[in-house]
Amino acid sequence: MRTGIARRRFGKTAERKKRLMQKENMIFIVEDDESIRVLLEAALKASGFSTKSFEGAEMALLEAVQKCPDAMLLDIMMKGMDGITALQMIRQNPTIKSLPVMLIRC
């Protein structure tokens, strides 16, 4: 009898995992160095994530408001708008203020 309960529990967990894996997890990569962008993109795609890359923060912020990605990798030091300024703008925007952001410096 306990075995049947365990199987049902594992079955439900497997179904839950399957549903989570079917959801498209979009991560924005904001990095001005193309080689690092390509490397991050390849690593995330190999882990099952969908990615969209940006060379600058301005375009990434505009698209983040429209598409609401699941997370953002944001370079701290970039030409134009730097990552700290971009993060401040994200936190001030009610649409994306709760967006998980990881600041990176390569």
C-alpha cells in the first residue's frame, strides 16, 4: 500500500517537472562583449532556457517591459547605459520591478 502512495507521489512530481520544462523560460542577456554574450547564450540554451541577447541596456529595457522575461543577466560595465543605471530603471518601473537580475562583470 505504501508503494502505491510513493508511486503516485513520484508520478505527480514527474508531471509537475514536465509542465515546468514545457514552459518557455526566457532569459535576457545584456552584454556588450559579443564573445561573452555567445558563451552565456550557449550555456543557458544547453540548460534548457530560451535566451535573447542585447548589446546595450536601452533596447533590453524597452523589450523587457513588453515581454516580461523570467530573468536578466546584466553586465555592470557597458558603453552607453551601464548595468547599475539599468538596474535602477528596472526597479523604478512597476511592470518589471520584480524581475530577477544578476549583475555580471567579465
